[in-house]
Amino acid sequence: MVREVNILDLDYDEKPILPIKEYDSIHFVGEKLQILDEDKDLEQFLIHKEIDIVETKKGVRISVGPYIGSAEFSNFIITVNPKFTQLKNIGKLIDYAYDLKDEDILDYEIKFHEEKENPMELIIQLFTNQCKKLLQKGLVKAYQTHQDTVPFMRGKLLLQQQIKNQSKFNLNFSCEFDEFTENIVENQILLYTLEKCYHMTSSNHRKSTIKKIIHQMDAEVELKSIGIHDFNKVNYTRLNSQYKKPHDLSKLILKHLGLFDFKKQSASFVVPYFIPMFQVFEDFLTKLFEDHYSLKIQKQLPTPSWKINGYPRNIIPDIITYNTKSCKKGSEVSIIDAKYMRGTKFGGGKEDYQIAFYLNDYDRKIGYAILPLSHDPKEDIQKDWIAPNQDLKICVRFINIDEILDLIYSQDDQSKQISEKLEEMIPIELEVI
């Protein structure tokens, strides 16, 4: 039975924010939750992200799959949160799995909300990518008025100051002039926030990227302390509209640092992102075994295992471990598949048959399905699936993503502990022949 949530029980200011976790279904009850005609394109887009929204007489029923993000409709906002890891760790998870670029994960306009817990590493990554894009296009320049004493006449002569200069036999000119420069408040906000991000992020790779961006900017842009009044100086026009998004991210980062209170500033910041968590989990797990498992791991190449009307059809397990450095055919030890799903849903048909096919194809007897731990005793049940007629066994194991990320990003080297956890899941001696 689908759980009901009345929007009167939710905490929101303007539009109702409808929170839901991956692989969940909720019937949100309340007035004014209708989907308007202008929302139809967004509704269709979300169907491709396995997010199904159905209008009912009482409100809307929402069912979601393995994508996290938030989509803003005319009358409400949907926020899909991760089920298997803390929201604040999403940035670390992505960072470890691979250095995603905007175009890899960002394909719709959604909202982060300042009053909610935010994945700060992800926000820093998005901000960094936005700054890189601005630099590639060229930073905006503007005329700035300066007053200075120079050896040649420039701009407008400041008569009162010039009389003082002459009385002191100073032959220089006191002038007021306009200079076309990148050292404007739009860029100063970015540089100041980049400096804060450099010290805040726990990713060495991101630190290196931020440092390069800073070096590209600091020759022309002055590093100065930024306050809320500086944001209020910026008037967004056609010429500088590209700064709106990174400035909104900058506000969120500086607010997180507690440097100042935005008070009456906007309660939400439009940021584009939508993350396919099943893909991130698969790449995270592969890299984890590459970095910390005792046996050799190799990026898998498709293996032709079927022929359909004479044309080969490939299969490819997520992870194969080998007992030789060359990863030759016949030296396979373990067949491992990442399954981003709830434990109770495994074995519904295709997952167990898929792994069994891998085992037959690679002539192995034991395979492993690794699922993310959900911290629900009813879900996280380790099982062994046995096919007695084929002498095959599939072991279902769970990995605590948050715990592993804490070890990876610990200040101390926790490689040994991570290796022990992986070998506890996938015992090496069990499969070696």
C-alpha cells in the first residue's frame, strides 16, 4: 500500500516541497497539487528518469527509481533524496567514482534549498565547473572609475588635488579616469569563493583544479573579502547574465561557511543536476576494487556470448578479479556484479539469471551481487542463491557506502581496513582454483 503524506505536515514557505527517497512511492495529499499544461514537458522528461507522477483526486502519487535530484513544477517541487547514502556524501561519492563534468550529470533545472542539508562537495564541484566555463568564454569586463596621481594626464583632472600637488612641487597629475578591467565585483565574488572552496573541499583533485582557476584570475582580479552588500551591487543584464548561476552557488557556499546571514535573500537557488545513482554506484564499486582489492582488476571488455540471426550479442560483468597480472582468459577468480537496488528486490527474475549466465560463460561456480546497504534490517539480508542442477551459487552482499567514504577521505591512510572489508565480502581463497 502506498504511504500517504499530507502537505500540511510538511515544512515549506511558498511552494510545497515533496520529499521522497529512491525506490519509494508516496501519495502526497493536498490542494493545489495539480500538474498544469506548462508542466507537461517536465513530466515527460521525468518519466525517462524513472520518476512517475500521477494526479489523483486528493493530490499526486509519485513513484521514483534510482535517480536523485529535484524538479520544480508550477505548484510544487519534487526532491528525490538518496536512499543508500547521506545526501552530504554524494559529492564525495561522485568525486571518488570519477570526475564528472556538468554535461555528464546535469540535464534539467532543479533546486537546492538553503534550509535543507546540502551535498556541499557536489555544490563546490558545480561551482568550480561554472567558473571554468566562464574562463573559457572570457571573464566579463567593465569600466571602473579610478582616482590616482600619475606622471601623465589621463581622463579628468582633479583640480583641488592638483593645486595641492603644485604647492608641494609635485609634477604628477591627479586624475580621475575610467579603466576597462576584469577587476569588478562579479569576478571578485568568484575569486573570494574559490579561495574558500580550496580550503573547504576534501578532494585533492578538486583542490588542484581550483588552484589553477585562481591562478588564471588573480593576475587581473583583486582578492578581497566579500559580504552580502557586494552581491547586492550586481545588476544582472544580458551582458553578465552568465554570472547568476555561479553567484547563487557562491551564496550557498558562503552561507554554509557561516560567514554571513543572507536573511531576506532568496530561499532557493536554481542549479541544474540530475544524477543516475546506479551508474555512480557501479563506477564507485569498480574503482574501489581497483584501488583496494588484492587481486588484479581489469576494465571489462564486452564478450560475444550470443548470436542472434548470425550477429553477436555481448555481455559484460561489472567486475572480474584475476589471479595473474595479465588478466588472461582462464585466470578469472571472481565474477562480481553491482546491483543498485533494495535487497528484497534482488532475485525477481533477471538479476540472478544474468549472473548465472556470466558464471556459465566464464566457467565459474560462485558469483557475487553487491548491493548498497540501506540500514533497514528487513532489506539488508545476505542471501545465497543456489542452483543445485547447475552447481552454481550467487552470494548477495551489502556495502556501507557512507562508511567506506569516511575511510577513503580520512586524514589517515585506511587502505588496509578497506581491503579487509572487501575481502570479507569477496573471500579470495574461496574461489581460487
